[in-house]
Amino acid sequence: MSDPPARVRRLGLLQISAAGVLWGTGGLAVTLLHERDDLGAMTVSAWRMLLAAVALIGFAAATGRVRDVRALFRARPGLTVLVGCGTAAYQGLYFVSVLLVGVSVSTVVSLGLAPVLAATWEHLRAGTRPSPRQAAVLLAALTGLVLISATAGHGSTAPGNSPYAGLALAVAAGVTYAATTVLGHSLAQRTDPTTLTTGTTTVGAVALLPFLIVAALTGQPVIGTSPGSLTLIAYLGLATMALAYGLLYAGLRTTTGSAATIATLLEPVSAALLAATLLGERLPWPAILGGVLILGAVAALRPAEHPDRP
């Protein structure tokens, strides 16, 4: 089988970048839900994956892909469950880390660790060394991440009462995110993006469902009742989960896992721009420089010329 043309490989990076932008809008939605309805991060995460799973299963049924989803679980059950649980676990680890150590440290550690780990794994597996260009792109992306996360005003930046525990959870989130992306890349080479997103999101929804049950049994707020809150929850499930992960897995068909983790660093860039636009937060010049560095790093990425073959 011949390699896909350059425009197709570039489209893969654009799809992953779009997923990162969508994820960046999720933070503001989660914050608004917490302020309006006192919904916990894990409760929102559970609703996010549950609604996405319902929508994706319905879409799979309407387009005749239910058989493909079943075939995915029969052919690759362990890997599908790992990717689905990893997706759910990353969200939980990251959100709890934010509460303990603050959003800046959590973002820098978790999102910054992922491309380093993914690139290290790929080069160890291939027995190669990163080129100067690859090293420069990664350095620019990580520098931009530090600048924009440490200086942009979106989200809480004050650490909680357990900074060391929060840091450990942020590291665990970064490791989980890197592993999930690498494993998802392996599955994406062999599976239709919609089928893969449906299967892994359904697994993640089942994994997070106990948090909704515990919240209901302990008298905690389970869901907002206002139209605005319900709209935000629907947006989180449909846009930042179902659509975003569909774009991620579509892009992973022609993009390496390390390049994907760098492209998704657009998440804090879009979060900062959204906060500046909707909340009136002023972006200091280091944050602007950080955003420019991340955008430059993503623009300099080169899609894989020889993606894995089924």
C-alpha cells in the first residue's frame, strides 16, 4: 500500500489540532457548571462521556456501524478497554490534580510530559534518535506551554492543601495521556474513527458511571436544572468528547502519537483566548509569546510519511 499524499497527512494534523481547540473550550464550561450548580469535576466528566457514548451509539446505529463496534470488541477487546479506561482516567487524574496543586502546574506537568514520553517511546521502539528539527519543535512547544500556563489568568492557579499529591497525580495524568495516545494510534491504524470513538467512549462512560451513582447516593449535586447548564453539559459531551475524539482518532491514522500530543497543546492556547474574549481576562506578553511558540511548533510538525500498516 502506498503512502497517503502529503495533503492527507496534513489533514490529520489539522484534525488533531481542532480536537485540541475543542478541549480548550471545555475548561470554561466545567468552571461555569461548578459555579452555577456546584457540580464536581468527576460528575461533569461522567456526564460528558455518558452523553457522548449515547450520541455515538445512536449515530453508529443510524449509519450501520453497530456491527463494526461489536467486531472491534471481538478483535481487540483488551486494547479497546485500555484506551477507553485510559481516556476516563486521564480526565479524573487531571481534574483532581487541578484541585490539589492548581491548574498551571497540572497543565504544564500533564500536557508537557505526554509528548516527551510519546516521542521517547517511538524512538526507542524504532531504534532511532530525534533529529535536531524534532528536538527544536518539542522544545518550542514545551516552552510555550510553560509560558502560557504560568501567566494566563484562566482557571485557578492557587495550589490546594496537598501540592505533592497533586503533582503526583499530574505526572500520572501525563503518563496516562501519553500511553492512551500511543495505544489509540495503534488502534486508529486499523479501525474507522467513528467506530473506534464509539467503542472507547462507551468503555470510558461505564468506567465513570460509578461517580454519578456515588454523587446521587451521597446527596451531592448530580446535574444542573437550568437550560444554560443543560446546554453546557450537552456541549461537553457532543463537542468536546464525541466530536473531539473522533477528530483525534481520524488524525491518528496519518499522524504519530508524539506529533499528536504536541498538536493538542493548542488546548491551553484556545482556553486562554476564550477566557480573554468571554471573561475579559488580559493576556500578558509571556502568555502571548507562549501561544505563538505553540502555534509555531504545531505549524512546523511533519506528519508521518510511513504510518503503521494494518
